[in-house]
Amino acid sequence: MVILLPIIQYWRSQEGAPSTRELGESSSSATSRTLPVTGEPLHHTVPLLAARLVRHEDRLDDILDILDDFPREHIENLADEVGNLMIGQLAMEAALGHVGTRLEETIKTIVALGDAVTSMQTVIETLDSKLDRVSSQVLILRNMVEDSYARDRARDQTVEILMDMVMNLQLCLDGALGGP
């Protein structure tokens, strides 16, 4: 019936308003039921369709002749192919839905990884600044240790010089006193 709807609408547009005879005598006494496909009152539609079917019987016969020329197997094959295409489309839609879900999850993961990288960069920058500070403190301590070693060497040299002087003085005193 759905396939015939465009044909019926076309015929109506070609014919104009139905005559009283086409509507029939029972049209005024029928209840207000409507045809679900067209939404028109049933008491108008049924007699109108019957009258139009009679009027267009030749056209309908031509359509039937065309349909009869198609092999039934061919029509069934086409129907099967259409069914398979619909199943394929549903499968494709499901697959695309799955891909869309996976893509959303991947985007969320990428955003989370980006946030983690940003946090890591902040931590690395903080560690770099602390490392620079510690490196400068180590350099200062090395300089202080080198200065301390230099002072120790200078003190040791001074002590050595003083010991030599003390020994020389001792020798001089021992020689002057008639020493040992």
C-alpha cells in the first residue's frame, strides 16, 4: 500500500476534487474513521479509490504487464540484495559507532597523556632549578675545600720552615754552648 501512495497522490492531483457520484451515497452516513496512510476520512477514500481504479483500469493493466515481465526470481534476488544491503548498513553503522566510541576513548587518553606530560615538564623544570642551585653550592664548596687545602699546604710549609728554623737555632745554640 505504501508503494501505491505516490501513485494515488499523483492521480488525485491530476483529477481535482471527486464528484458526488465518486463519493457515493454512503459517504454522508459513514462514521468519522480515517485511513491511516493518507489521514483522509474512510467514507470519502474508499469510494473514491474504487471509482478511480475503475477509471484507470487500463493504466493498472499496463503496470501489471510491466511487473509480469520481470522474472519472479529476479525480483526475489533484488529483494534479498536489498535485505543484505540493509543488514550490511546496520553492521557498518554498528562498527562506526564502535569506532566512534574508541575514538572518544582515545581522545580522552591523549588529553590525559598531555596533562601528564605538562605535569612532568613542571616537575622537570623544578628539578632542573634545584639541580642548578645544588650545582652552584657544590662549586662553592669545592672552592672552599681547595682554599682549605691551599691553607693547609701553606700552614704545613710554614710549620716546616719553622721546624727548620728551630733546628737551625738549636744547632746554633748547641754550637755556641759547646753542644753535644
